[in-house]
Amino acid sequence: MQITVEISFYPLDQAFGNQVLEFIADLKGDSSLQIRSNSMSTQISGDFDTVQSKVQSAVKAAFSKGIKAVVVMKMFNEGLELDWLDLTT
């Protein structure tokens, strides 16, 4: 099953910029996923289990660093074409 997850990571720290970029970098790395970011969120489309595993890994890595943060996610039960600007390249 294909899904799309929109995720926003909000570190509760003044040095939030690098923490957000590290979080997005942790989401990337699997060529089977389509990942795009904009100034508000990151969208991930792909196989359900692969997306879930990647999101879980990125959130766990951030929380393991002791970062206090809020994570907001929306899930859609289809893969979407993500064709907007990728600000993280």
C-alpha cells in the first residue's frame, strides 16, 4: 500500500534551524521514497512500511539527542505526486 505522510518537526530550542535540517536529512536516504520539503513541512510518499520505518527512525534519532520537540503528522492512504520545491538540496 502506498501512503503519503506530511510531517512537521518543531524543536523547542533557539538553535532550531540545524535541528530541523538534521531531522530532514535523517528522513532521506531511501531512493524508493519521494521526499519533498517546503518552509512548513516535509512530505514523504512511498510504501507504507518503508515510510513508517523512516519516520520512526528520524523521530527516535531526534528524541534520542535530547531535543525537546513537537512532531505533527498527517497521513494519507495513497501516494501523492510531490512536485513542489525541495528547499533542502
